[in-house]
Amino acid sequence: MSEVFTTAVMVAVLASAIRLAVPLLLAALGETFGQRSGVLNLGVDGIMLLGAFTGYYAVLKTDNVWLGLLAGAIVGLILGLASAVIAVTLKAEQGISGIGVFLFGLGMSDLLFQKLVGTPIPISQFPQLDIPLLSDIPYIGEIFFQHSLVIYLAFLSIPVATFVINRTTFGMKIRAVGEYPDAADTLGVSVAGVRYATEIIGGTLAGIAGAVLAITLGIFQQNLTNGAGFIAIALVYFGAWRPTGIMLGALLFGFVNALVLELKTQEIIPRDLSNIASMAPAIITILALVLVARRFRAPSALTKPFTRGK
Amino acid sequence: MSVNLSHQQRRILAYSIPVLAVFAALLFGAIMLVLLGANPIEGYSEMFVGAFGSGNALIATILKATPLLFVGTGIVIAFRANVINIGAEGQMVLGGLFATMAALYLPDLPAIIMVPVILLAGLAGGALWGWIPGMLKAYYRVNEILSTIMLNIVAVQLMSYLLRGPLIDPAEIEKGTRIPQTERLMESADLPIIFGDRFHIGPILAVLCAIATYYLLWRTPLGYRLRAVGLSEHAARYAGIPVRRTIALALTMSGALAGLAGAVLVFGSESHRMVTDGSTMGFTGSAGFNGIVAALLGGLHPLWTIPASFLFGGLIVGGQALQRAVQVPSALIVALNGLVVIFVVAADRYRVKLLTTDGRDEEIADDGSMPLDDDDSALGSVYDAAPRGTESYGQDEFGEDPR
């Protein structure tokens, strides 16, 4: 037992918690934009998987991690646009169409991997970028300031998202469309336009999240995300549709994942029980949903397609 | 465009829309096949022959359609009560596990007792896995889409744990191969074969369940309550219907039918074991998701779900034949499956539009009042209802506790 609680191990677990939180954070942040405007995109996991594969493939071919990110973002953007067509224009039942997007992403990413790559070849990962001075602080430095640039940027996107949603005209339109689409429409805001924009933002961020995941792990395999996209959607509820809440939730999940991983490698959790330990994120999600569901209210137009004059 | 159509024409068009959506998805699939360097015409003809071309193919299709019909029937119940059950995958797993445990731990009894016992065990397992999100939705306002997805994840881990540990075939430990599967389950629990060497009673049970569900929904007070809650929670509450209990019950029944599908999968399988590859889809073949599509194809009507499941079963069996014939990775079938889901769901609104604008104003249903005509409401969909799943969040939707 003792070796889990040494400071060195705890510091490593916390640092890895931050790294593991980032894909969840980015995907959940993207989903927040969509949900605040009234669209539930359940296909995040599928978009992440395709973003992960294209990101992986781009790095494999060019050996440039930033091109990998860009490739993931482009695929995410296209799929975000497709999701918008399905949910906004065709007004599909959002709870189910997203499952279709998920299955498509799951199958397609695997198919492309088998056709274009075949055997898993490791790729280069993000270079570590220590923040001068700050990274030298004992413990704190190792936990917070010895990551790659992507990790810092992901956390920087939290205040940016908060600002955009709460302080800009675009953010106001998003909230108006998500709460009172009829009123917004009357005032000349294009409900469909705003929702297209938020779905594209959400898709792009999900694509980036997938690429970050693949490049951080340096590998791609079938169902790489293992349900991370669904956890990300739950995080939006958990974080009460606010970027800061979502960040806290993502960090909590990153921590749980890092801890379970560490306990498994140290065989404190016996191998036979590792499946039981893997239930932790899903069970915590359900408990968290129970706690927040009564306290916070979802955007009133969430999952409701908008038709003028109804 | 629909203005000039007669009543009859509209109906026919409405029923052909989901089928057209499937064809649209297959057209998309044809493009993918071309990109993969395969001949789509050859592929699709193999698909058709593989699904419907011979007696054997038809039996395979019917057996594949069986879990879809169980799940789809459950989905119809949930949808009619305005609940979206994405958790059938996990409910099937729990049903399979409960039924397997019943067979492993109970003494060997005659088949006439064992078969009903394992089916009931499966029913109970699925019901439990539906009851949890049902209670959470009804009493804690937890979105059922999210909770059922999470419970799918819990179910697959539970299955892996049990089949690698407590339930593993002792022979696997001896050999050291440790394949996560049970021993060959007792023969008295095998689903009785009706004809041939593998056509068991499962399909008959599924059809009976669909007929019973039709009767339940339109001929009993409980069915009336379920549909009333689905059309308008407010109106249902004013009518004195216990809304929360009805919502929880809808998900429980939906789960129970999925659980039955899980039990039938295990005891109707050729190996008569429960096996896992570490994913839900490895056990269910995505029937938990495809059952939703079958229900939508069937216009959310239990009886129409029977032919819809048959068609969808053919699509899956044919898809496997296609994949073998033109030598493409099986991942293509998963991707195609996703496209079919998207196209059918996206087209569903147009089907509903054709039916609801028929003869009476769409607004009537959307105001939350009850449609007067029984027959028409049977052909409608969850979109007729004003309140939708997620919006009941934190809003004053439930009023006081009916307990």
C-alpha cells in the first residue's frame, strides 16, 4: 500500500491526471457550445475517433504533430457540419442520430486504419515544454508546468470559452437560441445559423480532442477513445453548462483515470478486479448526474428542433 | 408537396420513407465500396442472396431479427411514454448474465421448467438495468440518455469481470487459455428447436411479445397511461396518472424485453455459452442500437416492428455476406450500420409530418392534448408529444410527488 502514497507517485499521478483530462476537456467544451444553443450532439465519440485516426495518420506521414492536430480539426469541422445538417436542417431525434454518428465513426476509423496503416506503428508525441522558472518549483512545477504546449492551450481555452459565451454578442445569441429560440428568431437572430456555428465549433473541438488523444498516446487502435466522448457529454451536465465547471469535472475524471491506471500497474488492484475498477468513471458519472440534476437546469430548448411559428 | 396527396397516398408514402432512407444509406455505402476497390453491384447482390436467397439464409435472417424485435418492441414502449432508451445494449448483457447464472447455479431440472426459468432470469436482469435509469429519471430528473449510456459501460465491464472470473469455464483455466466464456450451459436450458437444426422458439416468443405489447398499449389501462404520459405529462397528471411511476415502469419494461433478447442470444446460440470479446457489441451485435432503428422503421408500432426487424435482420446477415464476398474489413459494416441509423432517424420526421398533417392540424398534438383517433395515434411518433425527455430537467415538470 505504502508506495501509492509516496509524494513522487502522487505527483506523477496528478501530472498525468492533467494530461488525461485534456481530451475530455476539449470535447466537453465543444459540446457545451452546442448544448447552450439547444443541440445535443451525441456523436462526439465518433467524431473523436475519426479525429484521432486522421491526427494519427497525418503525424505518421508527415512526422509533424501540429499538422496532426490540424488534420483532426478539419475532420471534426466536416463532421460537425454534417451533425448540424442532421440535427438542425433535417431535425432528427438528437438522442438517436448521434448514436448513428458514433457507429459511423467507430467503423470508419477502424476501416481506414486497417486499409491505410494495418499494424500499429508508434508516432512522435507532443514535445514537452517546461515553463521557465515555474517548472522548477518543487512538486507544483512537475504537476502543472512540465507539459506540452497543447495542454496549456487547452486550459487557456477555458477562460476564452467563458468570455465568448458570457460576454460577446455571439455568446448572447447562443444562449438566446438555446433558451428562447422563438424570441431570438423574432429579434432577427438566425436560430439555424447559430446552431450550425455551435455544432461546427463542437465538431472541430471534438476532432482536435481525438487528435490530442492519439498523439499523446502515440498510437491508434480500434475504439481508441473507449467511450471518452460519452463521458465528455456527461461532463457538460456535470459542469452545469459552464466552462469552469466542465474543467473541474474533466480534472476529476482525469484524476480517477490516472489513479485507477496507477493502482492497476502497481497491482494494488488485482488483475481479476481491474474490470470492476474500470467501472469507476461511469458510476461516478451517474452519481454526479444525480447530484447536479436537481440543482441546475438544462437550456430549455435542448434537443428541441426549431420551427418558426410553432 | 404533400398538400395534393390523398389520405391513402400519404400513408403509403409515409411507410415507404424509412425504407427509402435505408436505400439512401446503402447508396452511400456503394460509394464507400467503390473507394475500397470493390464492385458495389456484386456486393449488394451477394447481400440480397445472403439475406433472403435461400432457406438457410432466411433462417439466419429470422434468427438475427429476433433480438432486434425484442429490443424494438421495448423501444416502442419507452418511446410511447416519451422516454429514450439508449441502454438496450447493457440491458441485453445483464439479461444474458442473469440467465447464464441461473443456468449455472440452479440444479438441473427438466426443460419445461428450466427454459421458462432462464427466460425469466433474463427478463429480470434487463428489467433491473432499465429500472435504474427509470428511477433516476422519474425521481431524480437524471437524463435517461446519459444514464443508460453509462450503464452500458458498467454492464460491459461487469460482463468482462464475471466471464473472466467467477463464471469462467473451468476447462479454460486448466488449459491456461483463459478465453472469457462460460462452460457449455446445461442442455435442459437450450431453447427448444422447432425445425431444422437451429430454428428455435426465440422468434416465436419475440412475435408474441410484439403482439402482447400491441395489446398492452392500446387495449389496457396501463397502456393508456403510458401513452398519456408520452403525449403530455401535464395532462396525464391532471388526469390522475402517477407520472413518475409510469416513466420508471416504461424504462423497466423496455429493459425487460431487451433482457429477454440477451437470454435468447445465449441459450439460442450454437455454442450454448456466454462469450465476450470485451465489448457490448461483441455480445449483442449492436442489436441494442439497431433495435431502435427497427422500431423507427416500424413507425413505433409494435406490429409493424415485426416486418421491420425482419428487414433489418436481413440487412445485417446480408451485410456479413457482402463483407465475405467482396473481401472488405468488417468495420465497413459498422460504419454502414451507423449511416443507416442516421438516415432512418433523419427521415423519420418527414414520415411523422405526412401522418400528422393528415386530416387534423399538427398543432393539436403539439398543444399536448390527446388525439381523438386511436388509429392515427398508433401511427404517430414521439414527436407528436409536446414535452421532450431532456427538457424536464429542473423544470416544474413533475409537480408534487405522486407517492
